[in-house]
Amino acid sequence: MSGRRDARSGGHIVVGNARENNLKNVSLRIPKGKLTVFTGVSGSGKSSVVFGTIAVESQRQLNESFPTFIRNRLPRYERPDAEVVENLSTAIVVDQKPVGGNSRSTVGTMTDINPVLRVLFSRHGKPTAGPSTKFSFNDPQGMCPECEGLGRTTALDLDALIDDAASLNEGAIRFPTFAKGTFQWQLYAESGLFDPDKPVGKFSKADREKLLHGSGFKVDRAGRNGVYKNEYEGVVTRFTRRYLKKGLDSLNEREREAVEQVVTAGPCPVCRGGRLNRDALRSKISGHSIADLARLEVDELIGVLEGLDVPAAKPIVRAALAALKRVSGIGLGYLTLDRETPTLSGGEGQRLKTVRHLGSSLTDLTFIFDEPSVGLHPRDVHRLNELLLALRDKGNTVLVVEHDRDVVEIADHVVDMGPGAGTAGGEVVFEGTVAGLKRAATATGRRMRSVPGLKPGFREATGALPVAKADLHNLKNISVDFPTGVLTTVTGVAGSGKSTLVSKVLPRQHPDAVVVDQSALGLSPRSAPATYLEVMDPIRALFAAASGEDAGLFSFNSTGGCPQCKGRGVIQTDLAYLDPVTTTCETCEGSRYRPEALAHELRGKTIADVLAMTTDDAAEFFADEAAVAGKLALLSEVGLGYLTLGQPLSTLSGGERQRLKLATRLRDTGTVYVLDEPTTGLHMDDVDRLLGLLDRMVDAGNTVIVIEHDMDVVRHSDWIVDLGPEAGRHGGEVVFEGTPEDLLRAKGSHTARCLAEDLD
Ligand code: ADP
Ligand code: ADP
Ligand code: ZN
Ligand code: ZN
């Protein structure tokens, strides 16, 4: 069978002497129409081959094929650093970048199931409401006029925002940007309008009204250079204008989290969350409105549609069922069509994107996946595998970067990168079949051959961290005592409620818990490990001392920066409507510095040379400067020693970001850490290193709680909390609590079964 496909798709993708990032003249022949898995420790160069070379060149060649007129309006991709990249087909990258969108983009809109349901209702709904635009909450004709199709309204919770028992000086306005000392606080506390030491609850009626809603006059505010006149605006008015009017979607994550503490978001009183106007909601099929259907979990919706007795609607229903079954088939049957896409996890988003492509009949494409097993319980990995194989069998080439043993197992072809990370990697250490990989003397080969057993003993808890009556999302009013002073892993199938319990409810009940997540670092484009770890200042001081120049000369943010690119090393060109285009600055050749700065050396290295060092190498270079070396060593401890000091943080993957955040908290003691899938992006060898790190944190007196699917982590934990038994409405309960050893004997737990299977 592969012979036919091979003939049609033409043999191999050929890569010759690729040198992108750390690649050392990598040459490869990747069979087309086959499933190839790329393995190797993190930082070894997998992404540099797959994304940095193959996907980029495919996109570039595709753009070149357009007429100049269109081409000039497309993002320009720089030719990757490789002598040969040939025989490509159009590449589609399916990654874990958040699906994004806003509250108007839902599982139903993203999977194109909503349009099918709209056709169903416009033709068969009784009473008829009209054409389908009438059933779209994104269309003025269909949307509920009260909430404009959002399904909910947000209202300020005054009791949460204002602490009546406290005075302004004691922080009565409970919002970070109104905290004592801020400009907005001065507006009220130092205006002379109110007694700043009087509890707000004791204000006269008139004063309270002025504080909350006052307007139309100016107040004095003391500033650094004298007194300013400012237009007065009451707390509620100001807060509403700044944070609520524009919609929560327009806020950054930190603002949104803060705002969520002081607002109550409720279903829209008019449409009751249905998002549509009265006409659309009145139109029903077998008693269900279109909004009723969107509220059902996909698996239930399949049941309802299969039971519909409207013969004339059969063809439309069949189309909807086909799409819904693809969603269910990949283990997302617990989602509802009205679920907003920004609330999906990276793994859920990636699987939904895949489902969309499965429905298309295009062939001869190259699909590229970045660790598609993320977020998936081992019980469900086979479903992912079936999906990948289905894409291949439609005549596509499938390239997958993956660490999960069960996914590697189904590869037609394996490319193992290594041997190490960064400069110690960048080579192909094995290429061939899975059987061959298992015999290979590489880190991946070794890990494919042997599975570690349970650890011999488990730590005793020093106390308990209670989470009581958790009922958010699907949680069924559960209470869990998390043991302190040990490593706990929370397990359960995707959608069972792990993140809801551990990343949402636990930090609400224990605000001092530190959630180390994979979200963006929210920093400027100039941020790099050196700035994040705060080692730039001492390094600049060393250069200044060695050269006799001002330290500013060694700052790319200051006088030392290349004037052309303003110290960015790259030039960004904004194109209306399109992604901005980034090219290396020709003046400084990407070094970020002006020539005067590069004329000076510290022990034979320029400041640009230092920024190009991996943090491991830099730790050695600065071994005598304890403060610098100490901070750099933290990155090694979290397995990021291969990052260069100057690598833009925007190029880091979610897992790398999470480990970088962890690095800066490593010296804490007595802290509760919460980590959602910290093994993301980690090779089985890297996982060992991560476990060593978590052990050291626990031994230093901390409590570590992780959400994980990786059985190596489960086996290594002191305590397991297993949620389930299934996902969504059928989950949200505690299935098991105890040691991994006891888990093996637990009944009704999918995790227990997978753990047992792994161990025999
Ligand atoms: P993997 O996918 O195996 O984890 P990568 O291909 O992402 O490895 O990284 C290989 C090496 O290239 C690492 O040392 C990494 O720090 C470096 N690297 C990756 N992306 C960039 C970039 N945009 N700029 C500079 N260095 C990079
Ligand atoms: P897990 O972490 O085990 O994969 P989650 O806690 O993410 O599970 O999800 C548990 C349930 O809560 C699922 O049914 C999921 O669809 C639902 N859910 C999660 N986040 C949200 C949200 N922001 N809005 C609505 N439902 C959500
Ligand atoms: Zn409404
Ligand atoms: Zn420049």
C-alpha cells in the first residue's frame, strides 16, 4: 500500500546540511506519505529541524509561488540556514499555541459545527425564525440584544471591591492598581475630600456617593514636582470605564485575574446564556432550541441528534454527526459547543485543530505536530494515534515531535536528535524504524527499552492542605486534603477536573500557593534569560570595569544599542492586516550592539559573545563571580542550561517558560507549588532530571503538587489524587487518594490500569 502512496507523493523530503540554531549540518531523507516521529532530549534540535527548517521553507516556497502583488502582502519567511530543502509539500503546523480568539469563538464555531446546526434550524425549526443568520450569535440579526451575543453580563461586585471595615489608608479599595501609594489611590486618599483614616463603611451617605460615583470637578494631587490638578472620577465610574467597558477579553492575563476577583459574571438575564434573540431561541426541533444543543456535552449531543425523528433533516443531521463524532473520537466528547476557545488548554486546542483538518479531503500535505500527547491521559493516547494514522492514510506526510513512548511506537520512521542539548546536540544520532531505535545506543533507545519501577518508599506528610467543597466547573463538591511536605501528583483523564481543582480552586482557597504555569512571560521583546535572571547589570559592570567605559555602553537598551534596530537585533516591519515580518538587522548583524561596544572584551569575549553563550557555558565563564554564576546555575537545575543568555524569551515553548519561572523560585522554602504538566516538552531523560529537582524542592521543606499524565512521574510521587472516573459531567469526583503502591490495587481508576500495564 505504501508503494502507491510513495509513487504519488514522490519519495522523500530531502534536507541537506541544515544549520538552523544548533544544528550541525544535519542531512535527512524523510519518507513522504509516512509517519515520522522526532525524538531527543529537549534542546537537542527537534524543533529546529521540523519547525525552523522544514515548515519555514515550505511556507516560504508557498509564498514565492504567489504573484508579486499578493506576495508583497504576505509575511516574508527568511530562507532557513540549510543547503538543501527539497521535495516539500504544503505544510500545516498543528501546535499548542493557544487557540485564542475571543468570547465569540467557541468550540462550535471553531469546528464549523455551528453553521451546520444553523442550517438545520433554519430549515426544520418550528416556528421558523428565518435564514440562518438568524441563528448566529455573531450576527446582529441573531444575537441577543442585551448581551450582544456573549451570553453573559459582568457586573461589579461592590462588596468585593470595597472593604467597608478598612480606611483608604488601610487599603479599602481592594484592587492592585488602586493600592496604597498608587496614582489612583492618591486621587481619593490625598485629595482632601475624605478622611483617609476613617473606615469607608463609616463615610456619610454623601461622601460614599462621592467616593464611588463622584464626577465633574478637579482635585489636587501631590506629585514629584509639585501639585497637579486632576479631573475627579469616582471609584466605580473609573473602574467600570477602565476595566469593564472594553470587555474582559481586552485585558492582559494579570488584569483579568484581578478583575475576576471583583466582578460577578452571570448568565445574561435576557437570553439566559443562550446568546441568541427571542425569535431564534423560540424555534425548536423536538423540543430543543439551538442554544439547548450548544449546552450539551458533545457525547450527549450525538445521542440527541441520533434520536431525532425528522426524516427530511437526515442529510444535515448526518453532516453534523460526522463532525461531532470526530470531536468525540479524539477524546473531547466532554466539551460543549458553547465552550469559549480561550478557555481551552493547549492540548485541547491542538486536538480540535487536528479534528478540523481530518474533515477536509485535501491530501498530499505535510502535517507537523508539536507534542500532540500533551494533556492526554495514557488511556486515550491510542485515539490520538488513530488520528495521526488516519491523516497519513489519507495520503499525507505526518511529522511529529514527541516524547511519549506510546506515540513513538506507531512511527513508520524515527529521527532521534542529540546526543545532548544546545551546542552538545544538533546531530541525528539515530534514524530508522522503532525496532531499530530500541536497539540503538541513544538516550531515547535506552528509555524505549526499559520502564522504571515504583520507588522503594514514600515520604510521610508533615500536615495537610485542605481544599474544601470544590464545585467549580464539573467538580462535584469535593474536598481533598493535599498532604504537605511531599510530592503529590493529580491524575485523571483529560476533562476530569484536574486543572479546575489544582490550578483554580486550590489557589483561591490558599492564595499563598505559587502556581507555576506555562503562560507567556508578558515581557518586552528585548527580554532574554540574562534580563529575566537579573544578571545583565553585574555583567555590564564587569565589562565597564575591564574597559574603563560607562556601563551603559554595554546595554543594548541604552547607549550601547545598535541605532538601526534599537538594540533588538531584528527589524520588525508591520504590515496592515498581517503578522509583522521580522528580519535580522543588517547593521549589527543581529548582535544588538554598536561597534564601539563590541570593541571591548572581557577575558577575550565581547558582550555580544557573552549573550550568545549558553547559560551553562556562561556559568563556567563567570565562575569567579559567585552572584552571576549562582543565578545562571539555576537554569541548569531546571534543565534549561542550553538556552543562550540572549535568546528572546518569545522563542521559548510553554514548557520552557514554565521551567524558567520555576528557576527563579527554586530557593524558596515552606512554599506550596502547583505545576500543570511540567513534563511538557521533556524527553524521558529530562523527566528524570525534573523529578530530581522536584525532590530537592520537597526535601527543602516545600510542598509540590503536579498535574501529570506521565507515568514516570506517577511512579515517583509520594501521593496520588486521581480524579474521574470520566470527563466533564461524568467526572469531577475523587476516584482514589493514596500512595502509588495502593493505586495499583484501586478499582475503577483508568490511571491504576495504565500504571499496572506499564509495570508488567
Ligand atoms: P528541541 O525542539 O529539541 O527542544 P530546539 O530546536 O528548540 O530543540 O532548540 C535547539 C537549540 O537551539 C537550543 O539550544 C535552543 O536554545 C536553540 N534555539 C531554539 N530557538 C532559537 C532561537 N529562536 N534563537 C536562538 N536559539 C534558539
Ligand atoms: P483536566 O484538567 O482534568 O483536563 P479541566 O479541569 O480542564 O480538566 O476540566 C474539567 C471540566 O470543566 C471539563 O468538563 C471542562 O470542559 C470544564 N471546564 C474547564 N475549564 C472551563 C472553563 N473555563 N469554562 C467552562 N468549563 C470549563
Ligand atoms: Zn443575552
Ligand atoms: Zn542592529
